[in-house]
Amino acid sequence: MSFKKIKVVADKKVNQNFKTFEAEIKLLNLNERAEINDLIMDQEVNKNFSFWLKIIKDSTRYSDEELNEWSLDQIIALSSAIVEEMNKKKLKK
């Protein structure tokens, strides 16, 4: 399993207020990526705290104890950064 570090930055447009931090995320395979994208696109799924937390738990190695120390803004921002990173256009070699 491979991992990558990403930078998580507060979105001032929605009044997020935390210091920029780095997070280590899994390089997702196609099936993992599809599961998260299906969750995001499902209109029946509530986009609540558990929704954002599931994205992080499926994409990182952070423990419940570590995540419990984070603010809601940090959790939403990391989840958004994970989705953005996993859906970046992949360059063919």
C-alpha cells in the first residue's frame, strides 16, 4: 500500500480557520476511488459528519483518537483534499 503527503489548507471563503497541515493519504486503487466517488454522488446519502469521516478513514491511517482531536473544519478540509487529490487527472507515462 502506497501513501502520499498532501497539504490541507483552510478555505477562507467558507470561514475555515486552522493552520495549514500535512496529511498522509493512501494512493487509492480504482475500486476504492469508485466507492468514495459513488458515496459522494449518491443523492440519498447525507453529507454529514459521518460522511466526511468515512472518506478520511477509508483513505488514511489516522486512528479514532487522532481524528477526535481535530476540528470539524479540519475534517471537512481533509476529506475535500482527499477527493480532489484522488480525482486529479492522471498522466500517462
